[in-house]
Amino acid sequence: MISRSIVEKPRTWKVAIATIAPMAVAVFAFPITVIVSSEFHLDTSPILVGWCVVLIGLAAWLNQALVRQVRTLLPFLTAIGVILFIWLWQRQASTSLVPKTGLTWGYFLTPEGAKARFWVLVCPFWVGVTCLSLCCVVAVVSWWRRGARRSLAYMIPWWLAAFVIFAIPSVYLDGQGNAIIFI
């Protein structure tokens, strides 16, 4: 007797909420991070780690609603690990290369700030974007192999939210050092 597992069709509301929730995170993460850190004079690190925890929960929820396999969750978890690693890299480079007095108007545009700009902003950002893109491709391939071909579009909001959350420290630092945006 051949035993086949029957995969039940996920409920529409579960899929809808698991897809819409990451979009809400993508839209509101930056303003909430800036408002909470400035209003309560907090370091942004715990807030950013909190966003990563939210992303882990949303990835598990999306994976459970659509694919229900642990292997397909691994690229999402790897992406969160990459985000945390790049943030640690940026923090270490920032503490060692940015002056202790803080950033001045256009610091990263000055000759002495060029090295700091590369190691604090440019290199970590592009390494992170590359690694997150690879994780996204691996997630698409793993869902494709699992047979979730029509469900591939449902992961787009999660990956968009992951890229937005990842970029928050870079946007914040770039805005402070170049005075491009006012925070």
C-alpha cells in the first residue's frame, strides 16, 4: 500500500494575512523605528532586532500557511542571520572609523570620511543586498521544488520587508553623515 500525504488547501484568510502583514512591516518599520528611538531616546539596535524577530515570525507563518516544510523556511532564517551579521559589521566599523564626537554635516563626503563611508555604508550594504538576493533565489527555488509554483508571489512582501528592515541603519547613517535626509 502506497502512503501519500495529502496536503490540504490553505485557508484564504490565513494566506491573505500572512502576505499582507509583511507589507505593513515594510511600510511602517522605518517611521516607527525613528519615532520610537527619538521619542524615548533609545538605541535603535533593540528596535531593529525586534523587527527581525517579527520577520522570523512572519516567515514561519507564511511557510506554515503555504508550504509546511522546514527546509523551505531555512532561506528566510538565513536572511535574518545575514541581516544581523551585516548590522554587527556596520556597528563595529562605525565605532572604529567614525569620530567619537559624532557625525558632522557631510562627513562621509569629506576625504577623511571616505574610508569610513566605504566600510560603514557602501561595502556592508552591497554585501548584504547580494546575500539577501541569494537567499531570496534559494527560497524561490526551494518553494518551486516543493510544488508551490502559484504561491511564489506570496513571498514577495516578506522579502521586500526584509530588504527594508535591512536598509534602515544604512539610511539612518547616510542621512546623518551626508545630511541628505533629516531625522
